[in-house]
Amino acid sequence: MKKIRDVQLLMFLLVIIFSAGISAEKIGIDIDNTYVPGEEMFINVILYDDDNNEIPGEVNFEVQNYYTDVIYSGRVNSGEGVVFKLPENSISGYWAVVASYKDVEAKELFNVQELEKADIRLEKDKLIIANIGNVPYKKSLIISIGGHEETAVVPLEVGEKKEIRLTAPEGNYDVRVNDGTQKQDIVFKNVALTGNVIGLESVSSENFWSRYPIVIVFLVVLAILVIIITGARIKKH
């Protein structure tokens, strides 16, 4: 019995020594080279020892954008992938996945392509177009109201939104919107419209302050001057 216990103890010590000797020498990051905004990316992070064998362990990782801002971070077991969906307005250019385990770190670059994309929806008689891509939107929209086509040029900066009011003699119409691609071909059924003729009217979605920011600057400067003059008069008296 004593010999058996001695053998078991020896094996236990060998396992401890062997385990202590295993350390990660490098981190592998498996991702694709190119993505488009809004696409899901599968990130697989793997730890390797000095013999290039996979070993277990929890790895910290970050997804950094073009400006090295951290967009997403987490912890994952070696060899277990994680799915991350890129925002649709992701800045184009080279991004990076950075992984770290103890004192070992790795970095893998990938490219986020440009995306010219608009979200188009209808609220009552207003067509709302918002740029949800990562570059200025410059496409012309072909808007069909009951078969009558109109063309609207709607330039949008990233994140900008504009509205177009649809007009037609009172009645219900099918409205079709197309930007020249098959992906952006939308049909709105039985839209109630009013007006003298079929047409489009530009509607500004901006309020007074956003349209005239110089007024805000003027009021702020005026308020500062009033405070200074009032303070000077109080000190004088």
C-alpha cells in the first residue's frame, strides 16, 4: 500500500510540475481580412505553448476602430469564438483586434470598407431619408407615386437626416423608392396623399437653433457682456 501511495504522490507531483511549466508563448487571432459596416465578424483567439500546441486559458480581447478607440471588449476561452456585429456607421479604414493573456499580447488588423447607405421610411406623407453609412450619401432617389416618377437628389452627411413631403390629388397611392440598386427598392402600399399635383416638397427637419447657430453665439456673447458690465457697476458703487 505504501508503494502505491508513493507512486500516486509522485504522479501528482509530476502533474503539478508539468502544468506549472506550461505557459502561453503566443496568441493566434483568426479573423477575415475585410468587412463591411453592419456585418458580423467571428473572432477566434487561440493560445499556443512553445511547441505550438493549443493550450487552455481565458484571453482578454478588444476591437479597436481606426482611431484605436475601443468599440467592443470581452474575455473568451482559448479556441472558443465570439461574434461581434460592426456598427453600420463604422469608420472606414484599418481596425484591429488586440488580445492579451498575462504578459503575452497579439494584434491583428482588418479593413472596414466604405458603405454608402440610407435608411428610408415613410411616416404619413413624409419620406424620411437618413444616412446610416460611413461616408456621405450622394445617390439620387427615383420616387414613383402611382406610376408617376420623380427624381430627388438628397445629399446627406454621415448621420444626417432629411424629409420629403409627397403630394398628389387626394387619394391612396402605391409609392416606390429606388436608389438605382436592387437592395434599396422599397414599395409602400396604399399611402394616403393630398395636394394639387403629384410631386415632392422638401421639408427641413432642423429646428430654429440648428439652422441659425450664429444666434446662439450672439446670445452667449451678449449674456457674458451683461454679466461683466453689471459686475463692474456693482464694484464701482
